[in-house]
Amino acid sequence: MLLRCWSAVFGLALSLCCAAAHAQDPFIAARQVSETLQPARQHADQEASVAKRLKALEAKTGRKPNILILLVDDMGWGDPGAFGGGTAIGAPTPAIDRIAREGLKLTSTYAQPTCTPTRAAMMTGRLPARTGLTRPTLTGERVLVSPWANEKSAAALLNESGYMTALSGKWHLGEAETDHPQQVGYDEYLGILGVLSEYTQGLDERRYPELVHNAERMAALRKLSNPAVMAARKGEKSRVVTRLDSLDKVAEIDQQFAAYSEDFIHRAAQAKKPFYLVHSFSRVHNDNFPAKDFKGKSPAANPYKDAVIEVDAIVERLMKKLKDEGIADNTLVFFTSDNGANEDAGSDGGFHPWRGGKGTTWEGGVRVPGIAYWPGMIKGGRESDGLFDLLDIFNTSIRLGGGKLPDDRYIDGVDQTSFLLADNGQSNREAVFMYSERNLTAMRWEEFKIHFKVFQTPIPGSNIDESVLVSAGLSPWVYNLYLDPKEQKSVGHRTFEWGLPRVVGLVGKHMETYRKYPMKDLGLIKPVQ
Ligand code: CA
């Protein structure tokens, strides 16, 4: 009975909304310009002024701008000082705070709830349900279908526009040879193909004694995964650069990635070519073993906090490199994290003021720090709560590089160039759709968060290891994030009845896109659903 009522409410709202969408929409609605593109809000003035400034810059520099993405692994929204953490929580972040202060601080930046899905989203502009990369691949896991079959990366598209492209650090988007970075659009890479804990588990006898002290288990593990820093250039097979056979070697890998990124930036500057560099930290994902120069050096003297200050020092190094090469004013830097803090990791996880953590679509799992920095192009001191989905980095990068978006597939990202660059830029994104694997669980619209399915975690902090996903009852669970940022007491239908037609309409339209552009199954679906 309840279900029937809810369907009736849902159906009524949907039909009301569709009718409204054809008439005068009472809200600032996104407009669909192409069947294959996510509808975007139109801001003609900011678009025109930014297009003019970009043209002037290109006339001055003689080339398209560089794009440097600084992607931290599992950093919490509140870890950087600029977002409320830093010195107050035992790990000062002066370099990150400086680029936030001198650039644009984005307080509503959204990732997917785990590593692989976010990386796939950023690099393809497509939701994980559409690319099939719906959850992290596991140790040595070979998926049935190449995740890159029929996908096109931003690196590949920018390459076609004359960019030098590189990945430095963590990949986690396919360990089979066909799926390595140099096979899917990057000119070159140096990094790890999996995730840090995949490597530390075979080395850390305090955390994993039942594995490390059992020769048979170790032999079986080594058949699945051989930890190493790998590298390759386009046309080559990946080669081992450093075998990660000790925790001391694992501890130094982010230093290795930083040196590689500095060298790549130098080479691109020398070649006078624009570059697209994804600098993808292995930090601050558990298990943290900071480099020797950082061990015990944070005020907290804890491995996670030491890893935070190591990340900050590397941000400083890379900013200095851009400046020293004389290309800082022609480089968009975007700093973010691939998902929210991992509460399951305890003191080896990050900080945020939200509910939930990595693995969930509560704010704690998906809301991440976001900073856009570009001296001379982004006015310092800006802050915005406008919506930014990390999917949008794809469209924004292609736009800056003068490339063309593919039109034979659905692109879920939105071009946010004018939002980032205009002095008072407004977000071009109307809503963020949140998924757990193939389930649409929630959405953010304006300052509201609407849940259709919710994560329940009987043991606080066990978000990944011990949660269940259940459908909301008669009404979606709705929170006004300005009044209830911790999502504690749903206002459901009581004070949000007015907004439901719009959000339900947006969901209906979103789900319709799967008819022509369906979800992909790579074999990552669990054996028991
Ligand atoms: Ca992650």
C-alpha cells in the first residue's frame, strides 16, 4: 500500500514536472543543448567574458593552457587548513591553503564514493554506471571486459589537440596490459597500477601477520600482484622501475612521483607544448608510511598526518616548478580528493564535518575539497558553494584544450570553464547524481540533499565494511545542508514539498538517458546481488 502511494506521488510529481519543464520553469533550470550532453545552466555573460580572456591569453602565450590535476587519495574534506583542518588537527597545510586563498575555493565539490569510480569519471566525463567502473578493482583482479573498450580518455582527446599528456602516481583503472595509461591516451606514465594497501598488505607484519607469516598465502598473493612502481611511454610495454619489496621503498613512492612530475613539467616547458598532467598521489590512502623526511614531522606525529604534510610539501614543490619554468600563469591547477575520508581506517583516515564516510553517499563519502588555481585568470580570494562534480573536469579540460567532445556516447560532465574563471562565476551544474555501484542513491540540488536509498551503518565508522543500503520509505530523505550539514533530521516532505517536482523530474530525465546510453557490465557486479 505504502509503495503504491509513493509510486503515485512519484508519478504525479514527474508528470507535473515534465509539464512544467515545457512551460516557464520557475527555477533556474539547466538546458539541454545536445542529446548526448548533460544539461547545463546557461550563463551567457560569464561565458562571453571568459571566452574573450582565454583568447587574449592564447594570443599572448602562443599556446593552449596547461592543465595540472592534483588528485589526493582519500583526503577528507576537512583535512586542509583552508577547509577547517590543518593546524587545528595536527597537520598544517600552508601550500594547499595558499592556493585556496589565491584561487577559488569550491566548498561543494563532489566525487564518487570510492577510488576507481571517481578516477573513471574524471577521465571519461561519464558516470561509473555508464563506463562499468562502479567499484574499486581488487588485488590482481582482471575484469571480463576491458574498462577502456569504447571509452575515450581526456588524455587521448587532448593528445589529439597537441598536448603532452602524463599520469604520475596512482592509476587504479585497470591492471591488464591493455588498460595501462600509455595504452589509453597518455604519452607516458610513472606510477602504481593498483592501490597502496594492495602493496603494504604483503609487507606490514603488524597489520597483516596472518598473511605475511604464511608462505603459501604470500606465494598465492604474489601470483596475483607484484608490487612495483611501473613506467612506460606510448607504444611501449610497462616496465618495472622500482620493485616495492620493503616498506621503506613504499614510503618513498610519492617523492618518486613528485620528481617525475617536476621532470615532465620541465620537458613540456622546454618543448613549448601545452601539457595535461594528472598528478595522482598514493597518499593519504591507508596504510600510510610517509617518506623518511616526513615521518613523525607533523605536530600530531601520526602516519596519516605526516602523509598530509607530505602531500602539502609536494603541492608546494609543483607550484614552485610551474613558477620556475615561467608557466604558472598559463596553467590551470585543480586540487581535489577522489572520495571522502575513510572512517573505516580509524586514525589512518581523514577528517570532515559531515555524516558518513568513504563508501557511502552521505556527504562524508562524496564531498571533497576542491580548489581551482590559476594566477592572473582566477581572481584570488574567491569562494563558491556552486556545485562542481569531478566529472566536470573532463569537459572543462577538453574545452580549455580546444578539443571536441565525443558525440557518440553520453557525457555526464558539464563544462565549468566559465564558473571557474569568471570573477563572480556561477556554477553551470544544476544537480549532482550520486551512485553506489549501479544504484542511484541520492542527489544534491541547490542546498538540498535528497536520498532515495540510504546507507545504514550499525557500527559507527564501519561505512565500507559493515553497512547496508536500503530504500527510503514513503518520502525521500531530504536535508537542507545549510541548516543541517550533518544530515541528521530529514525534513522529507514537510518543508520540501515545493522542491520535489523539480528534483523528481530531474531524476526521471536522468534515468531516461540510460535507455539509449545504457549501463555497462564489466563483470564487477558482485556474485550475489
Ligand atoms: Ca580513494
